[in-house]
Amino acid sequence: MRGSRWRSLAAKSRFMGIARLLAKGWLLFCIVAAGHALHLALASGMTAGSALLAIGVCVILFAAMGLLFVGGFGVSGGLPQSQGGTPLAIWTRPHHLLPGFNEIVFLLFVALGFAMQVALAPQLMLFPAVHQLEAAMYFAVPGQHALVRALDTCNMDGGRVFSAAFNWLLAIVWLGSALSRLKLQAGIIRLEMAGKPEIIGPSLRALIFGIVAMVGTQFLYLGSAFPLLGCSAFADITGALLTGLAPLMLAYLIVAGMASLLASAPEK
């Protein structure tokens, strides 16, 4: 009874194994970085056609390199075995790549944060409500202190503090929402591991995610990375990613690690 329930939920949620998690994360990183590169290129006076051509080639090459590595890692654990079809056909079915509820909300938040960062933050940075949000995140996220000091030293803001505060708010909201579905995700991970055993089990996967999340927390949430950056970094893609996509990616890593840790325990 319980097994059939988990299989039904797995079919609906389609939670990913670690290979698909890495692949989707890498693609998202490349797309957002390309968006920032295009925005900076257009702001510098470059024509849209030239910018799209130069950036598109780089994105395709970087995405291909990442997916090649991730694909090799995924295949190294063996293709999934199941009745009713060949393993390769099962692995390449489109529904394996469709996002679940958490991923849909995550993508919406990434798009919202990106739009706010490149289009709205410079115009809204002087509004009173924006100052209230910045003050709230200044209290909740210690890394905002280091970011403000670094930007003050460089005498540059341009909505970067507000953009970082807004993306941290989105990350906290998404983290709370995803944690409410943690048991479901852990159960689906158990089913995926039963259908396709991977080299890295849930316990080791949770350890890896935990170490990466701890490093990310130290660099982003506590702000250790910002004093290490030069002023030029805040004006290019590096600064845009650290104040935009990075908080949401850190929240995603935390949820993935906790789900893997819960999946390593026996089901009750």
C-alpha cells in the first residue's frame, strides 16, 4: 500500500537523481550567467546581434562541457532497470526532465529575481519600502553587512544591495516551502535509488551537499566572499551572480542535502 503510494507520488513529482540535479543546476547557471552577460553587453553599447552570437557560442560550449561530465557520471552508475521497456528508453523519456512543484517555484523565483536585478532594482532602490526590505535582510543575513561595506568601499550600489536583499527573501521563502515537502522528496529518492542504484548513495550524497552548503553559507550568508572581491567583480557577471542567483542556489543545495540525509534513514 505504502509502496504504491510512493510510486504514485514519484510519478507526479519526478524528483531527480544526483546526475539530473547537477545537469539542471549547470544549465540554469549557464542560462542566468548568459542573461547577465547579455545585459552587460547591451549596456556597454554592443549590438544585440553581435552580443547574442558571442555569448551564445560561449554558453553552448560551457553547457556542453558540464553536461558531458554530468552525463558520464550518471551513466557510470548504470542505466535504470525496469519492466516494460529498455533501460535506455526509460532513462531518456521526457518526463524525467520535467520539473516538479519545488522546481517550478524555484524557476519562477529565479526569473523574478533576475528581472528585479537587471530591470527594476536601479529604479526602485530609493523607495521607502525598499529600505525596509534592506533593513530586514541586513538583520536576518549577516552577509549583507559585508556586501554593504564592500560596495561602500567601491562607491557603487546601483540597486545591488536591494537586489541581494530581494533574492535572499526569495531564497528564504522557497526554503520554507521546500522543507514542508521534505518527506515526500526523501521517499522519492529511495524509490529512484531502488530503480537505478548510483555510485553515490544517499548518505554520501548528503555529506557532499552538506559540505558544499556549509562553504556556501560561509561565503554568502556570512559574507566571507565579498571582502575578497575587487571592485571590478561587483560590476561584472561575478558580482551579479553572487547577489542574484547564489542565495537561491544555496537554498536548493540545503534542501537537496536534507532530503538525501532523510532518504538515508530507513522508512518508518
